[in-house]
Amino acid sequence: MNRQGNPDVLAQARRRDSLDKRQRVLTTLAVLEQDGEKITHAAVARAARVSTWLTYTDGIREHIQAARHRQASTPPLAPTQGTPPTTPAGLRAELHLARQEIKELRKERDRLRDALRHQLGQQLDTLHAPDLTTRLEELTHHNHQLADQLQHATEENAVLRSHTASLEEDLAAARTGLRRMMRAENTTR
């Protein structure tokens, strides 16, 4: 059996991939929190190399919210020397990066939406295929029956035409014989 088309194998692979991504998100979240990085859904998704959508799913969202709550209740540390000051240029750079990330996320969303549509279309086609196959077999059988009936009717028509032609010849011969008899009868009188 082709392992590629086996739905159970595909489902197991998706589950493993999902669990791997979820574990990666939780590990990344712990590292970001330990390093004192600002916790946001986008920051966690970027660091874990997963879609932002995953960070909002049940089982992940709660961990991020808890980390943000812990972070908000902890007093901020004094800025270190490596932290750039908030300047208009820095803000513009962050804005530019955020816009780039938004574009990438939109592209990913569109790609995932198209893939989902394609997959749903294939599933619908697969669901209706047995019904279509059964209907096609019924129509083919009915077509063969009609073809047999047509052939039988054509043969019967040919036999009847031949019989009709024979009867017309007999009728013409009978008429000719009757005329001769009538002439012979009239000439003898």
C-alpha cells in the first residue's frame, strides 16, 4: 500500500509535527522569559519559527498570557548598556520590521488558506467519487440495454420489411391473376 496516500500515516505525521512545534514554542517562551525579553505572540512565534496563529491556539495562548502576566508584575530592570534608547530612527526601524513581518504573515495566511481550499476540494471529490462511480456503472448498464433493444428493433424492422415486400409481391401476383381470370371470364361470355 502506498504510504503517501494512507490517511492514518499522514494524520500521525501531522500530529508529530504539531507536537514538535508546540514544544518548540514552550521552550522558546521559557528562554525569552528567562532572558527578560518582552513576551508577545509575534516575538514568540518569530523566535520559535512558527506561525503567529499557533501562539493563539488553546494550550499555548495560556502559557504566553501567564508569562506576560508574570512579566508585568515584575518590576522592570534598569536599562543595560546594550539596550538602544528609544529614538525616532529606532522606532522607524521597528515599524519597518513589523510591517515586513505583517506582509510575511499575510502571505503565509493566504498560502495556508489556498492549501486548505485545495485539500477540502480534494476531500469533497473523494467523498463523491464512489457515488459517481456507482452512477456511471448504472448509466453504462442502461446504455447497453438500450443499445441491445435498438439492435433487436432494427433486426425486427428488417424482417418485417422483407415480409411486407413478400406480401406486396404476393398481392400484386394475386391481382394480376384475378385480372386475367376476369378477362378470361368476360371473353368466354
